[in-house]
Amino acid sequence: MDILNFKEVLERTENIARSVLLGNGFSRAWNNKVFSYENLKEEVRFKDFSEQKSRLIKKLFDDLGTFDFEKVMHAMEISIHISRSRAPEGWYPVFEASIFSDIDVLKKSMADVIASVHPERPCEVTDAQYICVRKFLSNFSNIYTTNYDLLLYWARNKNSLEPSGFSTDDGFRQGAEWVGDDVDQDVFFLHGALHLYFDGVSVFKRVYDEGLGTLREQIMRGLKNNEFPLLVAEPNAKKKLQSIKSNPYLNFCFRKLKSMNGSLIIYGHSINETDAHIFEMINKSHIRDVYVSIFGDLDSDDSRRVVAESQKYFHKCNVMFFEAKSAHVWR
């Protein structure tokens, strides 16, 4: 199978509408040590668990051979369905309640650890890196991301840096409130983000305020006060979709996937079943060609899996693959 470089992808899609879907590889390309699942698992502190429960949960990561929080939560949920038919009468409801409680703590712990390891200030990313990533992003008319971190938020706001004239619209206006359909929004946080929050009526974004501190300081303070960011971290696609549909901002972003046309470039996404809801919506759009990034050896088990899953999920599209490093996203 031929693998393209990113320059060839741009040449093939010239004069065609281009959208991009960013996965965790986008952030890992900036700093793999900070944003790898392995680092998040090692840094997490299950402060709402007992010491014994914390050890058991961490052992579950090891037993499953993964650093991925979503995979662990998915396995925990599967255990509920298995137990439903095998557990002694009267025991199952207690077990189910315990598992769901643990999953909820895991979701909160994930938000806490992402915020805690996150760079403190935008200046920790160099101007040269911002210029690279802004040039990359400027190739697309719509930007979709499943990432929670602030890197995309920071890069979009560095308007004094090249390329000149590159600007985006996240749909937020006066008072940092999301306004919905009345603007030409072209940036979509499909699973929420650390800087977004929902007050039960409207969705707002956190912005730097000298009195309130950096975004990270505001986020960490909110977490300590049990004020959690707007994040979708459910263990499977069905529950993620339920969470998305219950929020006006998330549902709007999700539905926008269907309006895409032309070509879609997917960068740094693992293409796994927990995001099947996104892939199904893409198949309902007018996207004709899908280009998926491959990191590293094309013959590795992970690359082979990405290829197979991409061809399965995007069966209505022409699916092609390109080398992730050739995009030079951050450097």
C-alpha cells in the first residue's frame, strides 16, 4: 500500500474544501512526554479513592495492558453486563452501583491529571512552533478536534504570528459565551475542552484574566471546587453520543460534521471504536476523500490496525494514508 507525504495530500486536495479532524497525536507531536497516555496514567492521583481502591484501579490498567483511561472504563462497563447474567441475586445492583461510581471517579481523575500536567502558560510553546502549527491549520476551512487541552486554543489566538490573515471562529462572543448558529463558526471541540464549561443553561469559555490568573490556574481552581470542565469522557461511543446530545454546544459541533464536503484530513487519531459516533456522522456527510495519518512503521501492528479500522469506518469514502511526520505540525 502506498503512503503519501503531507505535501502530496495538499496537492491532491488543491481547490477542494478541506476539513481536519485532530486526535491526541496532535498534542503528542508537540510534547509526547506530557500528553502520552502513559504519562497521564503515571501522574494520576485517585484522590476520591481509598488507597486500596487506587491500587486496584492501577492494577486494572496493568492487567489490561493499556494506559488509556477510556479502554479501562469500557472494560469496567463490560464487566457489568457480564455480571448481570452471572451474579447471585441481590448482589448485582450493589456491584453495578460500585462500578459506575468508580467510572465517574476515573472521568474526574482524567480531567484532573490532564490539567495538572498541562503547560502553565502559552509561552512554553515557542513562536517557531506556533508558526508551524498555524501554517498547518491554515490549510483547512473547518477544524474539528477531540482533544481537551489548550494547545489549539493558544495557537489560534497567536494572530500576531504567521501566516498573516489566518484567523478562526470558535463561536464564542461577548462575555465569552457561545452564541450558536448566528456566526460562521469553524472550530469545533467535539468532546469539549478544559477551557469550556456549562452552567446548566449556556456554554462559556475561560479567558485569561489578570485577576483570575492563567487558564490553567482557573481550571485547576475549578476542579478543586468540583466545578468540572465540559468534557465527554464516557467509555463507549453510545454513551458519548448521549452526553453530546444533552449539551447544546456539543450537539451543534457534532451535527456540523454532517455538513462537511470535499476532503477530510485526519491527523493523530487512533481510529478506535470509542469514537464510532464521529465516524458514522462523517459517513453521512458529503466527504469524498479521507486522508488518515500514520505514525511510524506502516507494518507495525498499530499502523495495520489504523488502516483496517479506517477502511471499515469510512467505507463510503476513498481512504488514503499519509506519513504523520511529513506534516511538520509543530516543528
